[in-house]
Amino acid sequence: MQIVTDSAADLTPAMLQELQVHAVPLSIHLDGKNYQSGIDLQPAEFYHLLENTESFPTTSQPAAGDFAALYRQLAQTDPDILSIHISSGLSGTLNTARAGAEMVPEAHVTFFDSMTLSSPLGWMVQAAAHAVQLNWSKERIIAQLEQMQPRTQGLFTLKTLKYLIHGGRISHMKGLVASMLNIKPIIGPEKIKGMYESFAQEITWKRALNRIPEIVAQMFPEGQALRVQLLHGDDMEGVEFLREAINKKFKCQFDPVNVVAPVLGAHTGPTVVGMGVGDPAVFSGLF
């Protein structure tokens, strides 16, 4: 069985190669140029471009034909494919993947809607890839992913809402009011429709960063072990502040700090700081 995902999984090219996972990139358009996230535009370069332009980036999901081409290629060696994607509540990528699979009847594609993005999605992809190496059945892998969904969460905050407003991830009116009041929201995908939800709002940057571990403590018992990956656009100071805050409440097992993928950062901008958190029990035997 082969694993397919998209660039919203926040996995580096080296990680994808090591896992033997195939990722279809989402596209970014900025200053009249088109880029493929993670292929011809890496995070450091992207945030440098953002900080030196007055323009806003836009993103687009892959075409159905892009998925069809990959499924067709993979089916030549193994037609059994598991395709794991960014939440359908945040992107139409899953729908185009389904349309692409319909063009390739020789491929037997099973789809999984992660209902999330970034680290929690990446962890699901990694778990599936490791399970394939252990010869797990597709049914067992999907059951494992379903267990991971409620036991992982991504949360982030940002200093400016202008990218979320421009990208349509929050309404213009709500965003305008929040910006005028200098509100710093704590945002993450909810578990029912996989859409962004505001979990809390604070009036200063450091209060917002301190609030994130408090929200995590509403999801997991304070003091338990947690798998944590700290995330940012271009703000290592915020990352270290958040590391200290989460360490006060949980026994953290930290993944390497990750710079948010361009296709996600296009909607959050360089000031985004956050984390993926998960119950280590759902990763047992796969990491």
C-alpha cells in the first residue's frame, strides 16, 4: 500500500522521502508569480518575500489532474493507495483528490479526511507510513487514524489578522473589529467540521501565548505526557516563550521546531506561533 498526502501536512521533502510518502503540492500566488509549496518555495524564502512586499499571497488546491497523474503512476507498482489530506472544512483538496481518483479506475484509492492540518496531519501521515512498513492492514491503519483525530490538536495565535482576513478564513467584519481592538485570537481546527474555531481571545501577545497551554489543559489532564511540536512563521522568540509556558503544565516530548509551510503561512503570515499537541498513547508502536 502507498500513502499520498498534500503540502498542508508540513512535512519536509527529506521526511517525505524517508517515509516513502507522496505529496501533491498546493500552489501559492504572490507578486505575479506562481509557486508550489515545499517544492520551488521553501518556508524561509517565503516569509522573506512576505516581509518585503505589500501584496497578499493567495493559494489554490491541486487540480484533479495532478492527483490523477500521481495515482496513475503509483498504480503501476501498487494500486492500493491511502490518501490522507488537509481538513475538508479548510480546503477543497480532498474533493479534487476524489475527482482525480475517478479518472484512474486501475487505482484503488481510500481517502481519509484528517479534519486538521500542519503537525497533527503530519503525524497521521507518519503513523500511516510506519504502519505500512509494519504490514498493517488498511482497516487497522484507518482505525488508528480515527483514534488520533480526537487525541491531537493544533493551536496558534498571531500578531496580525490581515492574512486570515484576506484569505477569507475569518469574516472581514469580525477581523476588522478584532484588529481595531488589537485582539489576539487563539485558533485551531474544531473536530466536527474541521473548520477554524476561535478558542479564546487575549489583548496582548504574551497573554495569548500563555493562554494556549491553558486551552491544552482543557483537552488533556495537566501534568500528563504530551507530544508537542512548536510551530512558527518567523518568530523564534515567540516559540521559546511558548515552550516555557507549555513545559510548566505538561511533561513534553518535543519534536523539532517546525517552520509553517508556505501554503499555510499564506493565511497566517510571519507572526504565527503555535503548536501541535498529541497524546503519546495514540502513537504507541508507530514512532
